[in-house]
Amino acid sequence: MKIYICFVILAGLVCSCKKSEFVLDYSGIKPVIIIPNGNWPSKSLFDPQPLDSLFGVQQLKLYARLSYATTLDKPVKVTFKEDPTILDSYNNKWGTSYKALPKAAYEATTLELNIPAGEHQAFIPVKVFPAQFNGTDDYLIAYTIISADDQIIGANAKTIIFTIKGQ
């Protein structure tokens, strides 16, 4: 009999704790433009070294993404720049000796892309020519988002580093 009373009390407590539905309100939040696989700067002091080693790759994909629950009803023009200043910061942080990827070893026809209306992301193809660099050296190339129409750029996800490790 005591066990039944305990179950009745427990059932009453569980039912009485039911709260009303909680509705999330995102009306004040604005979209943010990010590089979804952005890896610089490191997110914490204890992050592992970014290793996007790409020996022999023929193309890099430079992505921009609208980080928002829904898509926009207009296209967003995103502009990147090659960021050679990151090379020294990266080498100092990780104690490495990466070299800048030679200009003849890659080609991007543009550093601007449009995220079409109704889409979350787009990318720029960057062609890589492995025959144009020494296969025993380690190379680095970095890109940063510098503008995105009238959208906010995510400060901690606006830069990506591609490393190409020699064999």
C-alpha cells in the first residue's frame, strides 16, 4: 500500500511541475556572415594547431556562409582579401616555418562572391598548381572576409588558413 501512495505522490509532483511552453524569440537577432570552417584565430588557448594539410590538392574552396536560421530574400556580396600578415602570427604561435604560397602556385579569378537569395552559403574556387612550388617545403595561404554588404561579419570566424605540407 505504501508503494502505491508513493507512486501517486510522485505522479502528482511530476504533473504539477509541467511548465508552459517556452517560445524562443529571435526577432532582434541579425544574420552574421562567417567562414564556416574558419580556423584563425584559435578559439582558445588550448586549441590544437589547425592542420588542413593539402599536399597535391588542385582546388581550395573559399566558403562564406550566412549564419542564420533562415535565408535572406536578397543576395549578399561577400569580399575576401588574401591576408599575408597571418603567416608570421601563425609561425610564431606554433613554432613553425611555413612559407607564403608562391603567387604562381594558385589563382583565384575573383575574391568576391554572392550568396544568392534563398541560400545559406557559396564558395570561390581557388586553383592550386602543385608543380609551381617545392614539394618539400610547407606553405600557407590565408583569406579574410573584409566586407559583406550591410551584414555583420563574425569576428571569430572571418579568417581561414590553408596549409600545404611538403612530403
